[in-house]
Amino acid sequence: MGIRFNQVSHGYTSFADGLYTAIKDISFEISDKNEFIALVGHTGSGKSTLAKHMNALIFPTSGTLEIFGKTITSKRDKKIKYNDIRKKVGLVFQFPEYQLFEETVEKDIMFGPMNFKISKEEAKALAKESLNLVGLDDSYLTRNPYNLSGGEKKRVSIAGILAMNPDILVLDEPTSGLDPAGRRVLMDLFKDIHDKTKKSVIIITHDMDLVYQYFNRVLVMNEGHLIFDGDPEKLFREKDLFKNHLDYPNTIKVLDYLNKSLGINLDIYKRTIEEALLEIKGAEKL
Amino acid sequence: MKSVIIGQYIPGKGLFYKLDPRTKIIAVFLLMVSVFLFERIEQLLIALGVATLLLLVGKINIIRVIKGLKPIMILLIFTFIFQIMLNKQGQKVVEHDMYFTLFTLLFLVIAFILWRVMVKITKFRFTFFFLFVISIYLTLRYVDYGQTIIQPFNFAIYEDGITMSIFVVIRLLIIITLSTVLTLTTKPTDLTQGLEKLMHPLKKIGFDSESFALIISISLRYIPTIFDEANKIMMAQASRGADFSEGKLKDKLRQVISLLVPMFIIAFIRSEELANAMESRNFVPGEPRTRIHELTMSYRDTLATLFSFSVLILSIVLKVI
């Protein structure tokens, strides 16, 4: 049993226009194993608010939330150790600047595990291990996190969460601000972590190409409501994405264009560029 | 935090919103000076009445202002008590011995526990605080059996002490009300622009009022931004197990560093971004600039200035007579 949302709503109070409800009446379930979920939605649709609920950083204004058997309500419960929840559900924020603070990368990655009462030697080993996991070699251990490039900072901040060895990993736009190659490397990395450890991974993203290519479950948010939960292909077949301020993957768009302009009948639902290319080559032979 | 009204701007449409910030600053300054010139209690009471009248004229919610005064109440109570206790001039009004015995100590502990419990249960925090203070006084005065811990000491209230304390409290009340009217009805940007214009003549002695105003308005503008960033940093570190509402004090102290370092870094990043943005829009320090909203004076400003001047002159005349 992982995370279960029961009709969760969350409102922010603001001076200008009173209560602004960021997410409304959300119900869904995430199991603690074998899930690889994409969370998509336009800017301001409540994705990040939803993600912050997953490790009890913020509490629902109405509705309840169950995280590993603990019930989270709108009030802070003194009996619940919220730190334990955060150890089980690791949340990586979008901007690494908010969490990097130590002089060396090693110390910074060790900060998370050390907060959970792990000995220094173990934390050091974990730091090294998770740094290698995100694709950086040992030479980075002694470097200053503020002298790294944007992509490297991002990797270090992800390693900081991975070192805590969470059961569920939530990543808020881990691929934003990276070049296409860097994106693919990071996504392969997450897929790899998921395949090796069977941990559940939830990734917030805008990139529909990545969604189609990597994920088998997608959650779509629109103006605070959860409007879709299921297979990405079903999403592209059934929903009008442009209405929800979203886009189709490039493979679908290209094949659809070819179909319309050449008057042929290709299967447009191809996950990768390679598959799409094969489909086009197959059509050429005919 | 939300009840603190001092220094907060609340949008509205009253007479004071239409006044020029320069007029408001000058008027508040003049009125404050005259409040300090008044020497008799009747005059001060009238001044307090006039200050409340100003709130009515400006259509400012008086209940809101009184609620905003709450955090200042403690300061007022302390000045009141200290004035009464420490002023030893004039005729004696009350005089008697105070005892401090083992029994007194017991009573005080009970009173303290009762006060803390009641504050947690009920809403009337101030009422119970007063009850607590009165009960301390009563036990000190009347409970005299048991072994004495401290020798009985003399407690006396003098006439001048009472008048002085009332004086100080009313003066503070008037000053706070006036400055609240100023900040409540003036946008921070207007306030700094007004200050800038008023201090412009100081340029001759080398004081750069424009930079000064810019510094103030930028710092005011960035308070909510920095607050927001601090919140994000706290969340990012909380997801790494550094939750400030849990854990021991020793751990918390260590975790504070994890908040301060990113805070400084982000503040530096922000300021560099702001500097670049300003420069790319051709901002050059010291060069004359135009503004979207130029300050303009109207007949209302003349009236307000005349009013505050006449109050000042009246107070001087009263003082001389």
C-alpha cells in the first residue's frame, strides 16, 4: 500500500482574491512497487501542489490522504512522525538551488541520510553509490556543488534524495532546463532505477514525447482536476489534448500529418522515432 | 502575524487615500511634534479624540486599527506599570507592605499554571493575563503567613506616577494611530517616493535621496519574494528529513545552516538578476528619471497641511501660556 488520495482538495489563501483552490477533489492510488507514472498538466494546473502532498510537506485543506498506512488530514497529527513519511517518499524539487548547501557534493548528499540517524561511514558509502547511480563519477565527491553546471547540480540533488533510499520517488520536472540528450540520459536513468529496484517513480513533466516513450501510466491535471488516469496511448486516442493546453507527441503529429497530406493510412500511434520510421518505410514498400 | 496592522497597506477609497504622500508625511510629523508639546492631560485627551475623529473622517475601520494595536498592548502595559512603580514624586496615593513567603510562592505557581491552562483552552488571552497580574498583586499583598523568603518591602503609588503613566500611554496611542493611518493609506512605493521628494533638498549636503528611496523600495518589494523562497527552501530540506517541528534542539541548530546557505545564495542570484534587468532597461544610478505616476498636490493637501500647522501652532501657544 503506497499513497492513496481520498477526495483531496488544497486551497491557498491570498490577500488579493481570497482562497485559491489549486487542486480539487482528487482521488487516486499509487502502489509502492512497480509503478512508473508521469504527471502532466499545463502550468498552474496543480501538479506541484499534488506532488507536495505525496510526502506530507503540505496537508490537504479537505479530504484525506493515506501514505504507507498513515492518514494525513488537514491538521498536523502529533502522533505521526512526518520525517518517516519523507524517508519513504522522496521528493526532488525542480530547482537544485533550494537544497544544495554544503561545501562538497559528498557532504551534501550525506545530509539526507544523516538526518535519519545513519552512521557517517554508511552515509558516505550511500553518497558514493547514489552519485554513481545518477551518472557522475567519484571525482565529483570533493567538488563544490555551486561550481557545477545546471545539469550536474540537478543530478547531485537527485542523488541527495536517492541516498535516503526512499520506497517511492517523486520528481518535480527533473528534465526541465536540460538539453535533449541530457533529458534522455536522465529518463533512462530513472527507468533503470525503476527496473532494477522495482521502486515506484512519479515524474512531473511537460514533454509528451517522453511520456509516450517511457511511461505506462499517466495522470493528467487540468485546472486543479485530475482528468485522466491510465495508459498514455489511450490518452492520445481519446482526449482532445489541445483543449487541455497540452500537446501530442512528435511521432503522432508527424505520422498524422503524413496521413492527411498524402492520403495514406499509417498507424500513427508509435512510441519512438525508430518505430515511426519503420512504419513509414513499411508504407514506402507498398 | 496577520493581525499586525502597523506598516501594512490596505487598499481603499477614503480622504487619506487621495492625499499626496508628501502631505501625509509632513502632517504626521507635525502632529507628532505637537503631541509631545501638550502638557495637560485634558489637551492630550482632546488630541486622542481628534486622532479618532481623523480615523472616522478617513473612513478607516476603527475596530481594525484597535485589533492591530493588540501586539503593542504589551509594550503599553509595561510602560504603564513601570511608570507607576518607578515614579516617586508628588503625593502618595497607596502605600502598604508586600510579603513574599513560601505560601506566596505556592499561590504564584498555582496562578501561573491556571493562567497557562486557561489561555490554551479559551480565547480570552488578555483577560486571563490581567487576572494573572491582579492575582500576583493580591497574593503579594495579603498572603503573609508562612516563612518569609524576602523581607517585606514597601509598595507605594504616587500621584505623579499615575498621571505620568496615563500621559505616556495616551501619547504612544496617538503616535501609533497616526503612523498607522499613514502606512494604512499609502502604498509603500508612494511612501518612498514622497520621502525621496521631501529629502531632495539634502542633495546639496551630499545625501543621495534617489538612491535611498530606491534602496527602500527594492527591499520592501523583495520581502514577500524572499519569504516565498525561504518557504521553498524549508520544504526542499524537509523532504531531506530536516523538519523543524520534529527532532531535538541540537539537530535543529545543525539544520539551520541548511536553510541559511541556500537563502544567501538565492538572494545573491536574485540581486544579480535584478541588477541585470535594470541595466538592460537603461537604468543608470544618479541619472534623472521620469515616473509613470507623478505626485500632484490638490486643494485637499493644502487643507491637510493647514490643519496640521494650526495644531502645531496651537500646541506651541498652549505651551507658552
